[in-house]
Amino acid sequence: MFLLALVFFLYNYVEGIQNVARPNIVMVMSDAFDGRLSFDPGSKVVQLPYINYLRELGSTFLNSYTNSPICCPSRAAMWSGQFVHLTQSWNNYKCLNASSTTWMDLLERNGYRTKMLGKLDYTSGSHSVSNRVEAWTRNVQFLLRQEGRPVSQLVGNMSTIRIMEDDWKNTDKATQWIRHTAALSNEPFALYLGLNLPHPYKTDSLGPTAGGSTFRSSPYWLTKVSSELVSIPKWLPMAAMHPVDYYSTFTKNCSSKFTEEEIKSIRTFYYAMCAEADAMLGQVIAALRETGELDNTAVIFTADHGELAMEHRQFYKMSMFEGSSHVPLLIMGPEVKSGLQVQQLVSLVDLYPTVLDIAGIPAVGNLSGHSILPLISKSGNLSKNEHTEWVLSEYHGCNANASTYMLRVGHWKYIAYADGLSVPPQLFNVKVDKDELHNVVLRFPDVQAKLDMVLRSIVDYPKVSSVVHLYNKKSFAAWRDSLGRDYAEVIANLRWHADWQNDILANEKAIDTWLHGSSRTFYG
């Protein structure tokens, strides 16, 4: 009896030591957060005290990128650790299978208590019908506005703090779970909290099919913004835009005139929305501190993509420009260096192996990323750094009429297209051209050739584009056939309805030409 009790005691003692040695892991992932706000000079525009807290006590990655600048594919890359062309996460409707193994699944299998709250958005089947149809038909030869015109909206007063109620409710659930879990268990825990902020709000006045084009905040959060530092971005004339950027600007309903006051207001309200998201991060940090778990917790803050906020005459994402593709990545933890700013290029696929590395779990399988823990660990073992000197981002969804592939190497950003169109590549020196207004691809043909060779060694992008083309046509044809005689009415009343109904027959003909190379009239 004594021997049995001793064995039981030793088993639990050893298990307890192992669990104490493994830190808790908490990830807060916001939506549409411009990564340049997480370090100077961007951090001076808006007060983000809890991001600043992570920056001071943890490590900040200055060159962190999304692997696809749209919600679902970017999160698919983060949860799977694989580039989107490997998982065929082509748009907000087509992403991972629900049975896909995530890093959270592996943490749970290895003894972590786990919880996922808020916006997950990495599996197939979600988002609006308009969103998927716009992605499928991106190569149809028509030009239709798909979004509401971006606007700002003031609500409440100086006491109005909780504007994005759903995010706050999920943040409350997260902090309650931390307090409950910390009190009841010696096991390490892992928590994921997905926020919708600072994604623009749905514009209700545009009807049930409307997307998110309203930047909404209150006087309380607007006081957090240094309005004198809110810049008016430089724009190229519409006629001088790259053809894909022109298409994006038009379909995002940004081709009409905007006053400087409108532009500054949209940007100011966006920054205020970022401040509200930062406060939610702060509530999570406070719960960890109050339960005594903060010192043994790795806290990660990042985002699925950025927000252009009227840079390049666009809002939203779906672009490889910095505002859209550059995401925040800050990590604080018991073995993480404090106050470190890391220049290394990284991306969201690196989070899968990094989280497992923090937990001491071997990363296996065909992962696209590498652990970035060696870059920030107090042990300073850089010999374990296997990270590449490039990052890849790709985009295959709506509001861009060509599959887009971005390779960032050093100070170069190379953007290639392959959609059977005469779409020229773009090359930016982001060190000297921070506004990305000067495409220098014709001035540096040797650089373009070298970067294109590197890109093709990573992904056969003409082949991937062909696969996406075929998927788009098959998916659209199946959707159309499923509607039967209702097709004409349904397609005419999607988000593009105002422009569609200006010339219904021409738009139907354009779709039929795209599908079959011939025209045919559809009748309700």
C-alpha cells in the first residue's frame, strides 16, 4: 500500500514539474491591424499602452507579414503552418477542412488545457454569397463596385467605451476562463482570442448584402489619437495606377472624389478602433497578472492582415502594399528577451512551429514556416535559427483581378501576377520608397529576374494561378446551376447590384463569355 502511494506521489510530482516548466500560451489575434503601428514612428499616432507594454517587456518583429491579405486564407496559414497554395485556401469561402490539425490541437494532445474564443475563421464555407461570387468572377470583363464607399461614423460620448460589443463579450469570456483555469488546474493552458476589431463595420444603410465600409468609434477612443500626426497619404493619378490596383480601387468604391477631411477622418477613426482593440489585449494581460500567471505565460499579439485606411486610394486589405500586408507580431514570455526589435522577415506561417517550440513539442509535417523563438530567446542560441531570408504572401480572392504573389527579400518587394493577362510585375524598394509609389521594375531588370527565380523556386505561380482559374469557373458554374431559374435575380442583387442593374444583359453576357467563350441570355 505504501509503495503504491509512493508511486502515485512521484508520478504526480514529476508531472507537476513538467507542467511548471512549460509556459502557458495566450494569443490575441485582431483583424485588420496595421503592423506599422506596433513600433515607431507609427506607434506615436495612437495610444496603444498594452502593445507598448509587450514591446517593452517582450520582442517586436519589425517585418512581419500576412501570407494572404484577407481574413480566412491568412488565418488558415496561421493555424496550419502552410502557405495558402499548399492548402488551396483560395478565398474567404475556400479554406481549411474542419478536420485539419492545428497547433492548438497538438497542444491539447500534449497536456495543455485549451480554449478558442472569438473570431476563428479558417475553415471553408463561411462569409457572404457576394464575397465568394466576387472572388469567382474576378476575371470577368466587367468593372462593378462591390463595396460601400468608406465612411466614418461617430457614436456615443466620452463614456462610450464598449463599441464592438461582440469582441468585448469574447474578451470577458477569455478573462473569466483564465481566472477559472488558473484556479482549478496545475496544467499549462493555451488560449486563443480572435477579435474582429479594427475591421470596418457593416454599412447598414446599404442593405443586407453590404460589406464593412464604416469606420466607427466614440469620442472616448478618438482622444487616444494624435490627430496632428494623422497623415494624408499620397495617391497616384488613376490613369497611372497598376491595372490590378486600378481594379481594386474601383471595386472598393474609392474611385470618386474624396476630400482631405474625409480621408483624415477615416484614418483617425481607424486608429481609434485600434485603440479599442488594444484595450481588449490589456484586459487579457490584466487577468494573467491578477491570477499570478503572467510571469509563466507567453503572450502573442498579431493580426490576420492590415488595413489600407485610404492609402493608395483604397481601404480594406486584398493588397500587397504595406498597410494591407504588414501585420503586428509581438511576443512576451518567461524566456523572451525584453525590448528587442527584430529585423528578420517573418510571416504568420511561422507561428505554428513557434508555438510548438515554446511548448517544447516537436514540429513535424510539411510546414512552410520556422520557429522564430531562437531569434528572441534569452538563451541566444541563434544556431537553431533555420528561418529563410524571404517571406511569401499570395492573394487569390475578390477585389483583385489577378492572382498576386509577393516576395519580400531585404529592402525589395517583388509582386508578380500570372492570370493569363498582360499584367506587369511590380518592384518596390521599401527602404527608400516607404509610400510604395515608384514601381522600379523597369529600372532594375536584373533584380526582377533574380527575385522571380527565387519566387518560382518557392511556388510555381503560373501553375497555381491556372488551378485557381479552374476552381473559380467550376465553383461559379455549380453555384449558378444550383439556383436554377432564380439565378438572374440572385446575381443582380448581390453587393454590386447598383452597377449590375445599369446594364444587366451586358453583365450576363460578360459572365457567359468568361465561362464558355460565347454569349447567352438568362431569363428569370
